[in-house]
Amino acid sequence: MIETDDMRKEALSIVLLAFLVVIAVYVWSLNLLTQERVFGFLISAELIVFAMLTYTYYKQTFDELNKTLLLMACLAVIDLLIFSTVVLG
């Protein structure tokens, strides 16, 4: 049970890290003179994902994680990505 629990926690951490890398590369390619609002939305999303990653490492097991908190953070990140897409287009 502990091995499965650790594997779920590591899988979540890998997904969050991959998302951080993708957003960081995209932010790096932005033109900050004309796309500062998109930059703001993406940096906000990246900070929320970083907080989620820190939270997952803070808890000892996957069962200790507050699933509602993680779900609300994911919804906030999705909203920020949608806003950045709307502002970009």
C-alpha cells in the first residue's frame, strides 16, 4: 500500500514539474513589451502550480493530501490559462 501511495504522489509531482517546465519555456518565448497581460496570467498559474508541488512534498502520503484543495488549485490554473488564451487571441 505504501509503495502505491508513494507512486501516486511521485506521479503527481512529475506532472506538476512537467507543467512548470512547459509554462516556463512558453513564458521565456513571450514578447514582454506587447504581451505583459499574458505574462502575468502565466506567471500566476506557475506560482499556483509551484505551491501545489510544495504542498505535495510537505505531506507524507498521498492520502494526507486534501483533494479539494488540489482540485480548486487545478481549476484556478485552468482559468488562468483560459484567460491568457483569450487575452492573447
